[in-house]
Amino acid sequence: MLQMKKWFLAYKIEYLWKKIRRNRKKMAALLNRREPYSSPQLVRLNQENWELWWSARQMEQRWIQLLAE
């Protein structure tokens, strides 16, 4: 059961980082088009990335705890 939890947690962590990378690419494309830093799209992507990063970080800390068990 612990192995299954580890696998699922690892999958969720990788998925979040994939979403973060995708959002960063979108942000780079907007900046290349000279979008202002305060544009609603950039602000929304930045906020979403921060939330995704926080979730991934929490899951990574849980992953470390599971490895110690």
C-alpha cells in the first residue's frame, strides 16, 4: 500500500511540474509579444504557477516523509 501511495504522489508531483513548465512557456510567449507585466493573462498565469508550485512543494515534503517510513 505504501508503494502505491509513493507512486501516486510521484505522479501528482510530476504532473504539477509539467503544468508549471507549460505555464512558463505561455508566459514567455506573452512576454515575447511585448505583453505588459501587469496584463491580466500574465498575472493569472503567475498566480496559478505560484499555487501549483506551493502544492508541488507540499507534496515533495510529504514524499520525503514517506521515504523515511
